[in-house]
Amino acid sequence: MAVSSSIEVNGVADAIKVLNSVNPELKKQVVKNMKAAAQPVEESARRLVPAVRPLSGWVGWKGGFDPKAVRRGIRVAFRGSKVRGARDPNNIPLLTLRQKNAAGAIYDMAGRRSNGTTDAGRQFINVLNQRGGPASRTMWPGAEDAMPVVVRQVEAAIDDMMVILNKELR
């Protein structure tokens, strides 16, 4: 099942830059509105974090796997600028979903590039695959579930921003 995770709107990044030069406080509010529009993605990904440690011994290392800390680590961030080395330099990610918790990032992505290089690594990944599914266990499925709602809300936030920008420029 393929779901697009982007909204293509021409000139949004430029409009945000103009808005920042015209009224920085208004730009902050627009960014806040866009992040609020993306909240369903955060909530959806957080629901997929297991309530208990996926491995009984996963404690100690950088805080270990604490479900509450892993849920808090899931955040929507505003970028609004070009990404160096991107395939399409004209495509600017306005909002990104990030996992700021080390254990949460490992839980989510372990096994994506390899099945482990040691016996312990292979066993770790096998247990995670059995208990949480294949790699990208929380972030991408959470984004897929919430994407239709978020797309509508972000489009509405962009439309509101354009109305505000037009009023400010007049």
C-alpha cells in the first residue's frame, strides 16, 4: 500500500520568507498553525509505541526503552528550507516527523538496512520483528494512518497563510 507523504504547493517557502520579512510574529503563528495541523501524525505514531519494553533487558543504555520517553520523543518539526543533497532541490519539506529518543529511533528502524551483523544483533532484530513488525514500526505507519486528515489541515493552514500574506502586502 503506497501513500504519498507530500503536498506539493508552489511558492509556500517563498511566501513564508516574505511573511517573515513583513511580520515575524505572524510567521511564527503560521508555523504554529502548520505544526498544529500535523498533530494527528504525532498522535498516530505515538499510539503505535508499545506500552511495555519490547525486550525485557532493554534498560540502562541511554535511559533504555521507556515507553513514555519514546512517545515524548515523537515530534513534528517545521523546516521550511532546502535540504542539501536532495534529489529534487525545488522540493522543500515544510513539516517532518522526528523521533528524538535514541531507544525509540532504534526500536522504529532496527533491521531496515540489515538483519544484523552479529548473532546478538540478528536475535535483537528478530525479536523486534516478531513483537512490533518489520522496520519502521511506528513513524511511517503512524504517518500513513493520519495523512488524509493532515493533508486537509495543512492545506487549510497554507490557505490561511496566503490570505494573511495578501492582507499584509496590500
